Amino acid sequence: MSTPSPTRTSRRPRVAAALCVLATAAVLITAPVLFAAVRSDRAGGPRPDPLAPGLAALSDHELADLLPKPRDFPGSWTVDQVTELSDTFGYFRYHVYDEGLGFRPAECFGVVGVASTGALGAVRVFGHDPADPPEVAHRKDIRLMVAREFDSSGFDALVDLVSRCLGFSNAAAASYTVRILEDSRPDAGAQRFRYALTTTVGGEPTEATRTDYYAYARQSGLILSGSASAGHQDAFNDLFEATLRRIAGT
């Protein structure tokens, strides 16, 4: 019986650690510092005038109706919906830090995971494919979020950041390559931005490479964002486009 070579065995912890950075970054980058205002009186008092333009004035319940429902995902998938239901208005500012992960350049840490436009996320839906291998048994294969936009420069700032970070690395021996798939700014309709992020560990593209897909759109005071893991981008694109059509028709 053959035994794994020391080199191959020793790489596995590095591979797992480097690929785990995506999940770690998704948590860290969503740590908010500040929000601006709330829409309703928590004590049940009268609701003030809307604090936001366009569809950002919708309640969390109304925004949740724009997202896909569990029946829209493949039948075998596990689907979780997260609705804040606090009618919070405003936007977050984010600290840029990588908890010792050693990103080079440091600002590119913000490209790993669903990057921030500064908008305040109100409702989210996550889908998990049970056919995933055991090592990613809790992965969110598709994510979609609707956020209220208040800082109109936030979307373009995200596009600029991703465009500056087409290639970067971190201390866990991982390299990242960004491929911009779409950057459209029509006179009418939604502004769109999509990119693919490929993570490669230790120069072994067959064993330790993964690609994740990200999409953003801004329309009528809302920002729709989301991501998909490899092999799920077609289902993600369908759900994203259907959600955007509901936003456009509201």
C-alpha cells in the first residue's frame, strides 16, 4: 500500500487554510461600524416621512418579496432567508483589516467575499447544494442580498477597487486572479458589475483552485448583490436576473 508523499500531505493544511480565507473574509468584511438612521418608531409610534428615495423607502417585508423564494431554488437545496425586519435606513462604513491574513496589497482584502458598496443590507437569501463534498458541507453556494443605497458613490468605489485588484496574494500562499465579466452603465436601467475570482494555492491549479462568481446591480435606490460557488453560476444568474426584473417592475 502506498503512502502519501510528505510534500503532498503537508500541503493539505495550507490548501484548506487558504481556501478558508474566502469564508473568513465574508464574515470580517460585513462587520459594520455605523448606521445612519432608522425608519420606524420601535415603540409603535407613527412612522416618519421616508428617509430614502425610490425603492429604498420600501419596508423590509416589501424588500423580502423581491428576493427568490425557496421554491425558486433546485428542489433538493437547503434555503435560508434572513430578514432584518428593523426597517433600518442608512449605510455602513467598514474597517479595512485582514486579521493577519497578510493580503498584498492590503486593500484587496475587500475583494474576497461579497465586497461592500457601503449600502445597508436589508434582506438576504442563501442556498446550499447538498451535492457539495463534505469539506464544504456548510458552504453557501448562492447568496443574494437587497440593500438600500444612500451613498451614490459606493457602487463606483467598489468597481474601482476590484479594477485595481486584478491580481493579488496573501500570506497563506494563495494567489487571486480577478476577471471582470461585465461593467455596464446604461442611460436607462440598472448599472451592473460582475466578476469572477479564482483562488490558487501553492502552484497546484488542479488540486487547489476554486472560482467564485460575484454580481452587483443598482437601480431605483436599491443595490442587488450576490455570489455563487463554482458549478452554480448558471442557477445564480437566473435567480439574479429574475430578482432584478422584479425590482424593475416595482
